[in-house]
Amino acid sequence: MTDPTRSESVLRTGRPLDDDGDPAGPALELDPDGPAAALLASSPHALAASPNADTWATLLERPDEGESDRPVLAQWFGPDAPAPPTHIHPNSETFDVVSGTLTVEVAGERRELAPGQSVTVAAGVEHAFRNETGETVAFRAELPSMRTAAALYTVWGRDVEGATGADGQPGPLAALALGADAYPDTVATAGPVSLQRALFATVGRAARALGHEGVEDRYLDDAFWAERVEQWSPVDG
């Protein structure tokens, strides 16, 4: 385990590791005595990072390990984190803010959630979320399914491997392969669902033939992240 950089006022961790195992790149900066650091310390799983998307995350609970009925994900969005597109899920999703301010749009209604505030988006309701501030926001999200979690981790893992664009997002063909695998647990609402399904069946199939993989569960493995991203726990000091 690498040693994070810590001063009296700032804890820096979550940096990508180079070939020598040394941290190099953007860091997650936290108040070591604040609630966002406590959130990180409470996780039994590795810290994942998407360095080009200014995003960090860790699974707090996994249903496939008997911890809960739904996956619970802790996320940290930096000021430059790209906003996920507006989408829907067949199950509900809950956002609970720990520090900072998270903007959530539910059925076109914009809400700003402060620490201690939460919102539950009902199944099938269009929503989006983003960080509109100049500071990192930390929040918990009770996700609709582990497939949703695996899709997120796949994007972040490919970013760490250098297989995404400069913004940490997949290219069009890779996005289609991912979207086909994430459907129907996550459905973007930018276009008709019937058109998306047609694209998944045609262009998505061609994307796979060209070597673009869909969701890969290997990115959920803690060992993957421990080898590629700087980790921290309270015992590190």
C-alpha cells in the first residue's frame, strides 16, 4: 500500500500509480478530520479513481456479498467531473450528500442538496446529477443494481488504463457496447429507447466485433484498484 500525502489540514490520496507503483496525477484532497474522509475510511473496499474525470468512488455495500439488498456507492465529484447524461432506471436510486453541494435534477426539477440532505428518485423517473461548485462534493448513492455499479467501474477502470478520451469518457463505439450491456438497468433518455435498442443490436454488435468490450466485472475487483490507485485507510496515519 502506498503512503498518501498528509499534512495537518489536507489528506491527498487516490492518485494513479505509475509503473514503479509511485503516485502520479490528480489526487482526491480531503480534510482528514472531515466527514468525506470518514466516509472513505468506512469503506471495506478499494478506492477507485477516474483521473481524467475528476472522480473517485468506493463501494460501501455489495448485495452479492450479503451486505445489503442494493449496492451503496460512495462518490467524490471534483469541480471538473463531467455530469452523467440524463437517464432512468427500472428501480429507485437514492442520493445522500455528505459534504459539499450536489445538484440533482428529477423530472426536470432542479434541486441543490447540502450535507445531510437526500433525495430518492422513483423507478422510471428521468434524472441527472452534477457538481456545479468549485469544491469536491462527497455523496452516497444507493444504486439500482450491481450491473449499474459494474458499468460505472468499467468506465473508471478503462480511464486508469488509458483507454478513454481526455475527459475520461468512452468513445462512441465503446459507449454503445457499454450501453447495450447496461440496458435496461440504466437507460439514457437523450433519444427514443427503440432507437437505442436498434443501435445496440446493429452498431453495438459491430463495435464488439471491432474489439470494444461491454461491461466487465473484473473492474469490480479490489485487487485491480490496489495495483493502480493509491489507497488510504485510518491505519496509514
